[in-house]
Amino acid sequence: MSVTLSLKVVPGASRNHIAGWLDTRLKLRVTAAPEKGKANKAVIRLLAAALGLPDSSISLVSGSNSVIKTVRIAGLTEAEVMARLDGANR
């Protein structure tokens, strides 16, 4: 069981947070710079914390060098992911 999620990432932000939905993409802001994978790691940590999962449950599928990324989330259904993200975004 896994869910694929499309993201728009803003690196170098003032704080790490989930900014909400832009159509079908979840917008995330991370403080990490977009260098040497730092922002990608920050995205995984932020999503894992918001979803209550270990970092290892989230993998980057595409977009390692782009602000548009796709991640795979293992261990939750789509409904569980959406419910947890809704709760984290309040």
C-alpha cells in the first residue's frame, strides 16, 4: 500500500511548513537550501513528521533537482494521507 503525491517545494523559506494545496500539488516550504540534496531531505522530514511516519516511509520518485517533486508514501492509504495532511495544515 502506497500513495504518490505531487509537491511544489519552496526552498530557503523562513520556516518549514505545509503551505496548502495548489490544485493537485501540495506546497511545502523548507528552510534548507537547494544544494546537495538538503532541501529534498528536509521535504522528507517535514512530510514524515506531518504524517506520523518514519522518514524511511517516504521516498522521492522524481524531481530531485526541481521544485516540482513526486514522493511515494508507504504504509498509508490515500484517505489516511489526506486526513493527516488536513490535520497538519491547521
